[in-house]
Amino acid sequence: MKFATLLLSCVLASKLPAQSKPAADLIITNAKVWTVDKSHPTAQAVAVLGERIIAVGSNADVEALRGRETKVIDAGGKLLLPGFNDAHVHFVTSGTRLDQIQLGDATSVEEFARRIAERAKTTPKGQWIEGGDWDETKWTPPNLPTKDVIDSVTPDTPVFLEHHDGHMALANSIALRLAGVTAKTPDPPGGTIVRDAQGNPTGALKDAARNVVLRVIPSPSHEQRLQAMRRALESAAEFGVTSFQDMNDENSDSFADIRGYGELLQSGELTARVYVAPAISDWEKQAKVGIRHAFGSSSLRTGATKGFADGALGSGTAYFFDPYNDDPNNSGLLGEQMHPLSQMQDWMTKADAAGLQICAHAIGDRAISTVLDLYADVVKANGGVERRLRIEHAQHMAAKDFARFAQLGVIASVQPYQAIDDGRWAEARIGHDRASRTYAFRTFLSHGVHLAFGTDWPYAPFDPVLTVYAAVTRATLDGRNPNGWFPEQKLSVAEAVEAYTMGSAYAEFQEKEKGSITPGKLADMVLLSDDIFSIEPAKIRDVKVLKTIVGGRLVWDLDRKKQYSTAN
Ligand SMILES: [Zn+2]
């Protein structure tokens, strides 16, 4: 009886306000907090109530908010940052690739065939096996594989496997049959169907011939789309990416993606926040239902649009004022959506008038300049509202355009990892002068341009510490620039972290909601294995994420190698 009374009084007490401030749900103590909040840059501890931060300060400040139910994370002196916000990814494509077969490290044709046989056993009937990354130069002898190597182990399964250089693929007999490829099929323009001595296709398809089969591969089912999202969300949790901005590309159906994200949100599986940018050609579909920029909840938003002005440097399709140094007859070209230019101008002007945000892919200096011209026209046509126009990639700048970027308030949405990847060969393609304004992050900042960091995953690794490492060191992957490729463009760790958190939040109109560890903001944080501010910059790439917290909930814990849903 006495015990029951005591128990009852405890229950009552826990429902009553025992102190003036409510007890926190979570406190993180003994941390080296880097807040990215200029009014209060460092702290020891953070308190969270519900999904928001309620206090940032000393251990003692935060300890005062500890109640009986409060969960405590002792950070052990490790670095706590706001969660990373990847401003440019292709999420479903990336998630799909994670589940596809990987053959890049197969060292013999037998190993290659064995892995495909294994995969075929677990592949539902009618579903394709895709992926690959195979590299016959690792085999003895280094011969191209043929469909005969895999036909017997894939009697019911169509197979399409990409070569690691992306310019070739191997299809099996069923895949060729479904695509209608026979001995009589002519080579398509720009492609080669590899044939044996009798003229029969061997299964190897070069360049444009790949499209003959690619065309018949069904787009992902709804369930496959959800699965790809789940896989990509596992990576986001593991890498400390608490927000990402999902850009449309020609293979993606952004509206189907929004539906998928909505379902995962409802089931508690959406463990990162997403902002979706459907194609600008579809601007009317958003405008029709009254969607404006950053429409939605803190977990799932849309209202951006994505357009393409040109191609890429690697394929020689980035559009420049002057020809490529290694290809004097080629200056690249404007993308399909820019023909005629009046079409893009019309889309942009109407999308902007409807309150949608515009994100335009532009890589070559002339493509960037052309987009800035279009943006100036949009401002002129629709007046001076805060629109936060974006240029995605903004890789190779004309000297005159940095000031225009600033003047128009255009955000440079950049992917620093490309600087250490393309930096190996970019100068040979465009020469020293243009290379000096390539991935020119310092020049952008000195002109007062807003930087947002991202990766363009799956075309670069999703892991943010690699992006920070790239921006801080500019050490190209070939080891030839240990002190930095155009080192005057290096950023400090603090600048890189700010671009990846507040910068990316600003790029999606969310800088008041997230991007720094500030009372009132969403409790999205990462705890890192090492202090990236004090270790050797070269070691930043080895840093791991110990814990990822989204809206006050733990979604990744390295100790347990565990990903959590937001429902638990
Ligand atoms: Zn992209």
C-alpha cells in the first residue's frame, strides 16, 4: 500500500513542472561543439526537447535541464557539428546503384561469371541484373567478355553490365532478344555492336549501342524505388548527412520520388530531411497546385525546379567561350533544354513568377554566363523578390561573372570533390588560365557569393568528410598536388563546414530552421571521431561519423553499427 502510494506520487510528480524549464529529452555533454552560429561559435553541451535544440552552453548550463527521463550522450570530448546538408544529389539513382552487382574487383573472367551466377539465383524472375563496373584489364588474358560466359548461368534473367569506363556494356542473350538485337541489326550512329566472325552480336555494346538495350530496361517499380531510398538513407545516416537536396536528372521521376519519400515519412523510415527539385520543364505541375519554393514540412519539401544549360567537362560537352585546348574545333554545346533559348527563358520566368526556386546546371564559362543573362532577365521581368536563384556546379567561371553572381544574389551550389578528381586532367583540357577560375571557391567567397556544398552522388562519393577534405586541401587524387591544385582557392575547415551546413540550408530557404547548433533550431547534429579543426588536413578524409542525430533522434551509432528509424 505504502509502495503504491509512493509510486502514484512519483507518477504525479513527473507530470508536474518540477522546475521552471522543462526537462530535456536528450542532452549531449562533454563535447567540443562547433555551432556554426557566429554569435556563439563554441560550446560544451547541447540540450534537446522534442525535435528542437533548447540550450547550447557549458556542461553545467545543460545539466540543469536534465530530468529523470533525459537521455544522456557523453561525447567524450569529440567534435559535435550541425548535420551535413548535401545540396545536390541524385538519391534514387544512388540507392539503386548500392544494390546492384559490383564487378570492379573481379580478377578473372571465372570470378566475373561466378558472381553473376550467384546474383541470378536471388533475382526474381523477369527482373534485370544491372550494375557492373567490370574491368577486363585485370583478367588474364585481358579479353572482352562475351554473352557466352554468362548465358548458361542466366537462362531466365536479362543482364546488362556496364564497363568501368562507362562507354561499354555487356548484355546476355535474353537482354539482346528483348532489345531486338540480331545479326541483322545495324550499328547505331555513334555506337558499335561487337560481332563474332559470323557477324553475330557477342553481347558487348560500345557507346551509343548501349542505348539500344538501355531503352528496354523497365523503370524502377514503386517498391524498387522505396528500396533504393532506404539503401541511400542508410548511407546518409552513416555519413552524417541529415539533409539532402534531390536534383532531377533525365533518368528520374521526381514526382514518383516525392510520393515515395512521403510513404517513408509516414512509416518513420525517412531518417534525413529532403528537398526535391523536379524538372523545370514540369514547373507548371507544381505551380498548378500552388506549390512555391520550400513548400512542405521540415522533413519533406519541394518547390524547386532543376534545368540543364550544358553537359560536362569529361565528355567535352561543357559549353565554353573558347575551344577546348585539346580539341580546337570544340567549345562544347548548350543542352537540349536551351534550344531555343527562349524556351528556357519562358520556363524560368514563369516558374519564378509562380514562386518556385530555380536551380540550373551550368559547368562551362559560357553556359554559366548564359544562365546569368537569363537570371538577369527573370529579375527584370518579375521584380525584386528574394528568389535565391542557384547555379549547380558553377565549375569554370569567366572572370567577369563572379561579380554578377554576387549582384544577382545567385547561390553557387558546388561539389568540391570534383576539384580533386577532375583536377588530375582538367588543365590539359582547358589550359592554365581557365583552370585558375575552376572550382574557385575562395574567389566566390571573396565576392560575397553564397556557397552551398554537395557531392552530386552517385557521380562522387557521398561521404561529407571527403568533400571537406577536398575543399581544404585541393590535393588531387593522383597525388601530384599535395599542397593543393590552385592552392589560393583552398578554404579553411570552418568555411567548408559552414558551406556544408548554413550554406546549404540557405540554398533551400531553411537557414532559420537548421544549419547551426542554435536554440530553437532542429536538432540535427553529427559527432565525429576526430577534431577536423586540429588534425592534419590530409587526415580529414579518414574521419568517421560516430553518431548522427536527426530531430533529436539517434539515426546512426558507429559503436553499434546501427541505423535507427525515426519511429523508435
Ligand atoms: Zn547532378
